[in-house]
Amino acid sequence: YREVWKAEQKVISRVFGDWEDLLEIIDYVSNNVVDARFCKFRRVFWTFKSAYDAFNYPKPIMQIDGTFLCGKYYGTLLIATTQDDNAHILPIVFVVVEG
């Protein structure tokens, strides 16, 4: 089962891209020394293919909104949206940032 799961993850990574390509991290610094064992999250950016394809026909207005994440993970979730020709809301991009 584990081997099949690993193979599936490789296929998904090749088709849709890998989170490491989207994830931006910075060095973890403790007492002015970089600790190579750890890294610190900075931001991640992603979109969906359907939104990417539909973005060829948007109205010339965009809205960006955000909300704070709390609980297990902290940061801010930002979403950029627009409307398509049929006045349907179209989420363009999602971004999670550090603060």
C-alpha cells in the first residue's frame, strides 16, 4: 500500500506540480546562528487550473480579501477574486503569508 501511495504522489507531483515549488521558506535563526536542521515558513501561493483557464475572460476588476488563521497554524490567508462574463465569482489565487 505504501509503495502505491508513493507512486501516486509522484504522478500527482509531475502533473500538477509539487508543494516545494510553491512554498517559500527562510533560514531558521536562533541566537544569531542559522540552524540548518530547521527552516521557517514564509509564504505559499497556488491557483487551480479551472481558475487559470477561466481567467482569460474576467471583468476588469479584482478584489483581494484576507483572514487571519488561528489555532494550530498562524498567518494570513489572502484570496484574489474577480467575476467572469456570466457574473460568477471566480477565485483567482490563494496565498498564505506569515503575517
